[in-house]
Amino acid sequence: MNSLGLTQTPAWKNLQKRKEEGNNLILKELFKDENRFKEFSIKDNELGLVFDYSKNLIDKEIFSLLIKLAEAAGVNEYAKKMFNGDKINWTEKRAVLHIALRNSDNHPIYADGKDVMPQINAVLDKMKKFSDDLRSGKWIGATGKKITDIVNIGIGGSDLGPKMVCEALKYYADGPNAHFLSNIDGADIYEILKSLNPETTLFIVASKTFTTLETITNALSARKWSVGKMGENSVKNHFVALSTNEKKVKEFGIDEKNMFEFWDFVGGRYSLWSAIGLSIACNVGFNRFRELLDGANYIDKHFLNTPYEKNIPVIMALLGIWYNNFLGAQSHCVLPYSQYLHRFPAYLQQGDMESNGKTVNIDAKRVNYETGPIIWGEPGTNGQHSFYQLIHQGTKCIPSDFIGFVNPPKRIGSHHEKLMANFFAQPEALAFGLSKEKVIENLTNSGMSKDEIEKLAPYKVFEGNKPTNSFLIKDLTPRTLGALIALYEHKVFTQGAIWRINSFDQWGVELGKVLANIILPELSDGKSNAHDCSTKGLIDEFNKSKVK
Ligand code: G6Q
């Protein structure tokens, strides 16, 4: 990371100057250059992926200034530190090695002087054996029945990743049904368990710390439900744990044989590649889980070895910085044109916002610039019928990523062409809008009077010039999904490196783990302690009105 204050670097100052000059950033004008798509897009034939970033508010000069920003921040040098196992998570004094979990060529990677690959490979082997046995029926429940349903009990990083992937790969699911129990709200466990049979259900308790209130509460209730039907001895057939905390797993009553380990160098929101992915391996099979890892590994190499000008995650990050830090955008929208990816925006919300929602830099000083954007989105075309209005005609600049696939996993009539027609139409409309002249022409052709046209036309104008990226991917497979996730991971990494923040701690989440424990006893004994009058008023009302 650069030691000069970020806003003092020549790269930053030049971008600021260029922003103030503000000229030439009209997409309609920029697209007079017929080569623009060719120049501002990247095609990866091996993955079958096209990344088109031509519909962004940049020209050659801004692009090269952004590249200079990445150079000044030493993004590649910093990435090498991550890949080499340096402790770049400096507040927790930890290495950041989710990349080792998908190190397909198995070269040694060291943390604290020790090669981490043997332990990673041993857990992968154990996951393979377990998922194979579960899927084939070799692993059976306590009463001799095949397991038909698995329930992953976890929250945050121990839930969002595997859940998103199982949804995304649903087409390939040929193992036990996967359910995901996360919320401490009893409604979640109630609704999941009511359709399940304890004899054919296996619980995967996923918790890095094995102390998280939500997960342990849900796991204890699930245990009671399971043991209630089959007795204490059944736990070994119906519960496995994914954790770094062997002691707590044992205390819970899960045999260490049934524990799948991971390590402190794997952050929660980067953990789907680790034992936390066990539900994925059970649901779609270990080979497909391996392909997912291979896809991510392919992007790891791309990120590490490709010059910035052709480096997809670096470009995604730089464009994000251009909007976030120079053009005043507050949010970034992710719009997958695939129902299978309906959990992808929710997954990225954690990956991005928990990583880069920070205010303190590497020198322990408050930053004087914006950091992580608000991430949001929904699958297309659903979003088109709700919030796209604001993107098209609202007052805010909302850069958006469109993600679409050339081939659907399952072709049904002309659904896919209709879906993809929208995928192509929206970025086009966002970029080029609809001029007043065109609106008037359309209304005149519809036979409307001049007077009426005069009144209505302003509302029907689309200013355009709204920036988008498009990812067009040949097929949604475990491999391309792994690659897509890794692209966003490294985008987040690059932005964190440039903003000089720690993308790998999460003190905001830790606070949440403490706060509720203070109030919990006040809800059981009915007496509120000292709080502000609002909190006290609400707790008193809760205690007074609750059905005993
Ligand atoms: C992720 C965060 C957080 C974490 C959950 C669950 O990066 O640390 O989302 O994953 O709080 O924690 P446990 O896995 O320890 O239960």
C-alpha cells in the first residue's frame, strides 16, 4: 500500500482534475467511435466470458489515469502478499488464504512458516468421502434409512455462500435436498423442520467460532428435535460440524470424526471454498464442488498475472472507484439475468459491504474519502418491474452490473431469448436514453395533439448516460460460477487496497454478537436495566405485552 495519503497521490489528483473538467463523458458521443466495444471489452475464450465495460463514463484518458491509481496503490504487490500468506488482516494478525483452498495445482503456500496445503487437501479428501457416502447411501441415519435432506445451520459467512451456490447450481442438484437454517427467529427452524423426517435428515452445523448465538441456538433446538425421536445415540449419524473450534464442537456432542476443520486464515465471507462448502458437495456432488474451486483458481491466476489494462477484477474495481469517489455514486447494483443467481446480490452484499464498509485506514486514521458502496440488486427481469424506474429516470447515478448467459441450463420454448432480449435492451436504454425529439415523434405518430404532447413529453424523456457493465457468459456451470464469485472477491480486494483499509476484519459484526446478550436476561426476568428512554420504553412494552 502507498504511504502517501491517497488523495495526495498524483494519480488521485489527476482523476479529480479530470472529473472537474467534466468534459466528454457523454456515452452517445463516446460511441461515435466504432471501436469502443473492441477497446473496452475483454473476452476470455477458455471461460466463455465477455466482460463489456464500454458503456461506462470513461474515455481513454480516464482509463489510463485509473490504471495509474492501481499502480500507485501497488495492487499487484499487495495481492502477492495475500497469495504468499502475509498477515494482511492486520487488526486480527491473520493471513488471508481463501485462495489456498482452491489452489488447484497444489503448490506450497505458507502461513506462519508452515505449508497449509497438506491440511487443506486432507479436509478436501474427507469432504469427498463424506459427500460420496452420503449421496450413495453408505452413510445412513440411526434407524438405517438413507439421508434425503441436509440442513446447513449457520449464519453470515457460514450460510450466504453455500446457500447462494446451491441455488445457483440447483439444475445440477442430484443429492439430498439442501436446506439452510440461519435466522434465530423460531419461524425459520419451525418452517424448515415441519416438512422433514428426523430419521432421514442430517444437520451440518457450520460455525467458524462455534459460539455464534443464532447458530448454537438453532443447533440445540435441532438436536432436541432429532434426539427426541431417535435418542442420544443418534447424534453421531445426524450431526456433523464445520468449524475451527474443536473444543466447542466436542462440547456440543459432535464426535471429532464428524468435524470438518478450517482455519483462522479463512474469513467467514470467503469460506464457501472451505469445509463450509460441505452442503454444496453433498447437494451437487464433490466433483462439481471441485470444478467450482477450479473456476475460482482460474480467476486467481488471471488476477495475479494479468496486466491491469486487461485484468477484469482490477477494471471492475477501478470503475467502481471512479463512480464512488469522483462521480458521487453511493451504490452499485448487481442484476443477474438468471433466476438461478437470485441469491447472488445478497451474497455480494456481505462480500463487499462487510469487507469494505470501513472508515479507518492502515495508519489507524479516519479516511477522508468514501469507501465501500452499498450493494444491491435482484434478478432480471423481476427488477425491471420495480426499481429500474429509479435507475432510468431517478436523480441518482447507479452503476450497474448485468450478468447473463448465452445458454440456459434447460431450454424451455423461447423463454431464454425473451430473457436475454431484456438483458441486451436495458443497458442500451440506460446508456442512450430516449431524447425529447424521439418522444415527440412517437407521440405525434400515436395521434396525440400538439398541446398534449407538449405537456407529456418531459415525463417520457430518458436522459440516458447511465453506466453499466455487462458480463455475458456462455454457460452457468460450477466452473463459471466459481470464476464469477472470484472476480467479485478480487474486485473487493483491489478496492480495499486502493482505499488502504482492512477488507478482512469485521468489528461491526463482532459488536452485534455482544449487544443482544446484554439485553437477553431483561426479556426473561421482565425487568429492564438502565437504557436510554426509547430502548427502555420498548423493552418495557415488550415485557408487559408478551404472552407468557
Ligand atoms: C464473515 C463474518 C460473519 C460470520 C458469521 C458467522 O466474514 O465474520 O458473517 O461468518 O457471524 O460466524 P461463525 O461462522 O463463527 O458462526
